[in-house]
Amino acid sequence: MFRVLKLRRSTQTILHQYNTTTISTTSLQSVTTQTSSSFSPNTNPNFVRAFCSAPSSSTPAKDAEIRKYIGYGALMIGCGIATYYSFPFPEDAKHKKAQPFRYAPLPEDLHTVSNWSGTHEVQTRVFLQPENLEELEKIVKESNEKGQKIRPVGSGLSPNGIGLLRAGMVNLALMDKVLEVDKQKKTVRVQAGIRVQQLVDGIKEHGLTLQNFASIREQQIGGIVQVGAHGTGARLPPIDEQVISMKLVTPAKGTIEISKEKDPELFYLARCGLGGLGVVAEVTLQCVERQELVEHTFVSNMAEIKKNHKKWLTDNKHLKYLWIPYSETVVVVTCNPVSKWRGPPKFKPKYGRDEALQHVRDLYLELQKKYRIGETAAKSSENDEPDINELSFTELRDKLLALDPLDTDHVIKVNQAEAEFWRKSEGYRVGWSDEILGFDCGGQQWVSENCFPAGSLAKPSMKDLEFMEEMQKLVESKGIPAPAPIEQRWTARSKSPMSPAYSSVEDDIFSWVGIIMYLPTSDARQRKEITEEFLNYKHLTQKQLWDKYSAYEHWAKIEVPKDKDELVAVQERLRKRYPVDAYNKVRRELDPNKILSNAMLEKLFPVSS
């Protein structure tokens, strides 16, 4: 731009100088006549003369100007020649058809592995799936000799992707068999890659089932045990307590069998070993007789819960509360064996499924119109929408939240619709335990779940309800767009030192509280914004509640801080709760080359040299 302006000023100067020169009328007419066919009638004759012939009285300044522009022209020509010969076109370039830019295709041996919520993802060329114990032993041995990382990964359901590692992974999905059932002792030995639902289906013909279940059934047994997963029931421990022996394939010592009789110290440590002590190959579980349960769902509030909480904890085999933020509503769900004397309860629900869902559908249609005002998108795109009459409540909730997931007023409306849905869904349900104890958690989501002591079964401390009162006040005072539910469950203690519910006191009970934010969209920008808001939500609860109630995060939900000071604080906090030195000592003995480790383990439990 500067050069163009300078050229314009120089041209004006030359024209001005030539305007003062006396030009003969004859020569001017001659030039004008000759150029009339190629210039407009308003062409300045002096301008034509200036560029057609040089003046007779040239000055040094004029010569300098001319030489300068000749130099510019020569430079441009030189650059063009240099570019042409530096980057030559292929001979057939002018005959080739232009093609749009495309990324190079991914290598065929590159595996993309992500967790269920899509919050963590890695790509690796090393994804090994042995079909039997011998293949697994060979993989672990050779990987240890080469120093090749093979982090054990299960079904990838953990929200924090605890099993993921770009350098390499080993998955036991093909090792999914029931190996032995002892009906008399009520035990079952299985390969660790078997999923919970497969296991339950495989042993029901023997009249057996698992003592407790997590919310979903897709976890591999090896994974659900290693991260300290749990169900609900103040008399029932986390799932790692169901393990009575296990077979561990270790890099340094090969395959070892451990139980409370054989090396009890290592056994209890490895039951919740986070995949860092060895690859769990086989597990023997203590089962219970298969039985039908009666699930009772009803709506309550904090005042009523305070009056009945101790009784409900002790009287019900399974109990959970679903707290609805920005409302008085608490959904209470109890599950107990069907009475042999009374049988299942006779109850006729006041509302059918469609009646319970209709107000949610109406709200979606109403808000859909509101959020489409001013949009220019063609209505034909609506043809791709599923029929809302076919959607479940959790699917409808996802669609409602997707309209404006971070607007607090909008989220409150959705929560109120959920509260009304539960009021219309009160009643009883009868089924086998593996059918009843599951819970439809909805779509992809961020979750942070904490475990903290709640007294003993004989004398509950009521700290669990105090925690929830403070949680609700925090959400409302900060205007957090917190969707429902905030889920609260209970378990008995675990004897595994690395379990968040570990205690040496037999009667101790623990409360588990999970906060949530859904990811109901595939839009990367919006998912990033939801993630940032969730991390803020989690940080506020951490700052106000965790230390006060001695709360520690579920191993499948803990996220490693990016800030160095925050990471140091987390490391120090974990040392107060868990036997970190003992855990690291066993890691060095069984996996000296750290082939089973990943960045999460290395940062949470740094091993000093």
C-alpha cells in the first residue's frame, strides 16, 4: 500500500512539472490524434506525452525516479523467474484435473480407542487381544523384555479413561469365559475379560448371581474390580470385596495366584490395584443365590428424609437418593427381596408410561420452537429427527439439555420436568436383581463421584445428608447449570487398602455422591464449553466439601490436574488416604519397567528413584 501511494505521488509530481512546459500546438495535436482510439476523451494530454517521450530538460531527480521504477520492475521479473525454476510444475500439470485438499488416510494398523463418554481418546498401533492365558503370558513377557507399554484396558467405560495409553494397550475381551462354577460354595471362576451381563447370564442356570451391581452391565470383570466400582446398599461392600482369589500376570514374576490365604497383603492391595500391579487374568467371585427384588420408587424431600434416613439405611437391602437441583424433590429408590409370605405388592400405577412422559415431550416441542426463532435452516432437516414418542426419558432429557446446556434458567426448567416425571412414575417394579439394580444413566457425560465416611450401620453420622444440604446450597448460590440427578448411594466398607471405602472397622459405612453434566451434542465447541463449566462445578465442590467431609474421588472419575501446584496438592492428599509407598514398592517389584503404567498412574503415584 505504501509503495502504491508513493508511486501515485511521484506520478502527480511529474505531471505537474510537465504542465508547466510549453508544448507546440502542432506536436500536441499530433499526439492526441494518434492516441484518440485507445484513450478516453478526458485523457490528459500532458499525461500521454509524459509516458510517450522523455522531456528534453531532464533533471537528476527525474532520472532517479525512472531508475527506481525500472529497478522495481527488474526485481519483480527476477523473482518470477526464480520462483518458476525453484518450483517447477510437472510436465503434465496443465493436463491434470484440480483436486481439493485431503488429509492423508490413517494407517490401517492405527487403532482409535476412546472411553464411553468420548471425553478421552488415544490412537495406538499396539492394541493386543490375547485369546487365552498362554497368549497373555507371552505378550506380557515379550513386552517387558522390549520395554513395550501394554496398559490393561477394559470396556472403556471409565469417564476419566484410566485404562488408555497411546504407547500400547492389552484388552482381554476375547478372554470372556466362565471357567468353573461351584454351586455348593456359591463361587464362580471366570476369565477377567468377561462382561458383567455375560457373567450373570452364564451363572443364572445354576441359581446364582452377583451380590451387587453398578449402574450398568457392560464393564469387564477385571476392570470393574480394579477401579473399586460399587453398587448400593449400606450392608453391601464395593465389588472388589466379592473377589476371593485372582490370577495376576506380572512382568517381573510371571503368573501368580493370590488370595487371602496365599499372600494376603498382596491380595488385598491388588484387588483394587488400578491395573498397575499386573494384568488380571482370572477372578474367583463369591456369589449369592439368585432372587427377585421389589423396587419401590417414590418422591420425598429433605425434611422427610431426615426423619427416616436411619431407618431406611438399615431396613432396605438397596437404597439410593436422586437429588434434583433447584427443587425440593428427592427421588428415593429402595430394593428388597420379594417377601415369601406376602409375595410382590399389588399396586396399580396412577399414570402410564406415556402419561408420565407427555409433559416432557410438550416442553421439548415448546422450547424447540423458541430456540429455532430466527433460524434459516430448512425445515426438511427435521425429517432426520427421531419420533419423540419413541424416546425414553433420558433421551428426551438429552435433547432438552442440548437446546441450551449452560443456561441455568433453561436447566432449571428441565430439572423441574424431571421432578414431575418422577412424581408420575412412583410405584413398584418386580424383577431379578440384575434387571432391577441397573440404572439408565443417560447419554455421554462428565461425572465426578466422591466417597466419604458416614458413621456406622448401627450409628449413622448423618454427615451424608449434611453433605447434600451444602451441595444444594452451593449449586444455587453460584447459579451452576447443574442437571439432575445428583446421585447418592451407600456401601459397607472394603478391606482393600486402595479402595476409597477402605476401613479397618467392620461396621463402617460410606456414602458415594456423584455430580454430573451431560454432553448431549457432538459440536466440539459446545462440548468444550460444557467441559469447562463442569470442571468449575467440580472445583467449587472440591474447595468447599472434600476436605471437610474427608471425601475422595472414585478411581474411574478422578482427573489429573494440569497445573503443577494442583497436582502436588492432589498427590499429598492421596498420601493421607492411601498406602502410596506400599503400592509403589509392589509396583517396582512386579513391574520394574512400568510397562503396565500410564501417565495417570505416574502423576498420581510418582515413584522416586
